[in-house]
Amino acid sequence: MIKALAHLCVFARDLNRSREFYCGVLGLPQHFDFFKDGVLFGFYLQVSPGQFIEVFQAGPATETRQQRIHHFCFEVEDIDALREALIKHGVAVTPKKLGCDQTWQCWCKDPDGTDVEFQQYTPKSSQFTKTNCLVDW
């Protein structure tokens, strides 16, 4: 069912400083950007083929959470089968939707309340095309 850990999402207080650290210091290649209302909101970094770090701008609500790791994401082969399995086990899961990166996704929470994303890539997924995303949430 699970193919790989697709990405880890972290919040950044300063996107430019974070980009300099991850790209400049650690040498990770930037893969694509996220824009919200015409403003840079985050970026995607490639760690290895198919594995990424997602960095989003932290806001006042995220800072009060005291949690830099926002969620983690598993790549799955069949998102519909995964949703059915979660539901069968009594896990509340969101409906499947096509994300702004053109990747199918759904979400649940682990027993401690950490958000867990599941995604199934499409041929148009930004993870393949490196196309920037316009955030719609």
C-alpha cells in the first residue's frame, strides 16, 4: 500500500533564510514554488528522486502551535484503496481531492493528532513537471 515517504512539511519564519540553509548550505535543489495571492508562500526541495521537503511560511497561528513539523506525507499506489482501508479500520479520512500540485491527496490524523497526508502522483504532478503551484486553500 505505502510506496515511500513522499515529503515532510516544515514551517519557516523566514522563507529566504530557510531557502539559503536548505539550498545554499545543504545543497538541496529547489524543485518548485508555492504562491498564495501572488506572493511566495513556500517551496519544494528535492532530497532524492521522489522524496521532498516542503517549506511553508509560518503565520501567527502556526507559531502559537509550537510545532515546526506540520505534517508528513506518504506516496501511495492506489489512493482509493488506501481510503477504503482507513475507513474499514475506523479512521476518519478526508475525501480524495486533486491538490494545487495536480496530485491526488487525502488526509487523516495519527493517534496523537499529527496530520498524515497520502498522495498519488499523476502525470501532471508538479513533483514531475516542476510546475509552480498556486495555493487555493
